[in-house]
Amino acid sequence: MSAAARPPRAVLLDAMGTLLTFEPPAPLLRAALRERLGIDVGAQAAARAIRAEIAYYRAHLHEGSDRARLAALRRASADAMRAELPGAVAGADGELLTAALLDSLRFVAYPEVPDALRALRRLGLRLVVVSNWDVSLHERLAETGLAELVDGAVASAEIGSAKPDPAIFAHGLGLAGAAPAEAWHAGDSPEADVEGALAAGLRAVLVHRAGTPSDPDPGARAGVRGGGAPASAAVPEVRSLAELPALLTSVAE
């Protein structure tokens, strides 16, 4: 049996845009600042502030490798919003601004994801989350109820390697106890997920959700979206994770 036709033993999964999303953060930031400071910054300023925070976080997420460094990263990300906020808010205490930012980030699993993960497990597959994220990835999986549905997780900041680097895929495969030819990787970025997985010797599937909003969007955070470019014709594409069990079952037949 060729490696391409070999039934998989494991599936590596991207997090943001694949398993997780979050509520639109700008309105939540606006509400959090109004509650704490009694000032309404307006919809446009809140949106600009979130864009500035996303840009900073994407460039520095690798710094959040432990709890202390994560706290510093969150503070610096909040500070990146100041230039887009009106004067009275721009000069707010750093702890207050950081708390308002964190209140605006409410993560949820996509609706079909829990059942899809259970279905993959019923197929006997080992499931490991491999994500370009800071060390808080494990908390996000726990608070959204996904930690108990997977066999492990690795965040890029923990090991100093980010997708598409093959090293982070190798780490995920180690957690899964599988060789590259025995595993698939599912993610929403053509570059980080699809190209990265293929370069690491895995098979890949692009998760291309319909109706993805423009920035600032959930997938833009953590640097895991690849801009929605089409994948290679040789790479299968699914519109939600609900389609993945059937796809992998067809491969095994």
C-alpha cells in the first residue's frame, strides 16, 4: 500500500479558524472601556484599536512562551491600541487597558467541532492540536470544552517553532505517536497549514469556511489565516470540520 493510500492513524488540527473562533472583539472592547472609564470611544476607534492589537500580537505571539512572558505580551498588545484611542482612554492605566482587551476576547468552538472530534475519535484516530499560539492555547481549549476531546496540543510559542516550520508538525506527531505518512493535518491557512504539512510529510486538508468575515476577524488573530487563497487542486477542501470524518473514512477504504 502506498503512503498516499495508507489509512491515517492521527490527525493534527489547527486551532483558530479551524476549531475555534471568537465573538467580534471591537464591540466588546468598546463596551469594556465604557464600563471601566465611562467613555464611549465609538465603533470606529474600537475597530482601529483591535486592528492595531492584532497586528502587534501576530508579530510577537512567540514571546508568550510562559505565564510571565504571556502577561507581558498581553500588556504590550494592549499598549499597541493606545494610538487608535481618544486621549482620555489612550492614557488609561495599563492594567485597566489590558483587562478591557482580555474581556473583548471571547473564544468559542465552531458549532460542529465537538461532534466532529468525537466522530474522528470513534474512527480510532489520535487527535493533536498544532497551533501558532501563545502558551494560553491549553486554557482556550479547556474553556471551550475541546481539551477533553483531543489527545494533546502544542503551541508554537512553547517550542519556539511556528507553522509552516516542519519542527512543530514533528512535535505534534510525537504527541500523537504517529509517523508523517500515517497522519493528516487540517487547517485554514494554505501556507501555514497546507504547505507546512505537506513539507513535513503529512497529507493535508484545507478547512475553507464559507462566509469568513474580513479583518479584524477571528482567524486573523494568532497569525493562522493564510488569506483565503485556494489550495492546490491535489489537496482536498472541506467547508466545516463535520466533513472531515467522511473524508478520512473514504481514504481508508
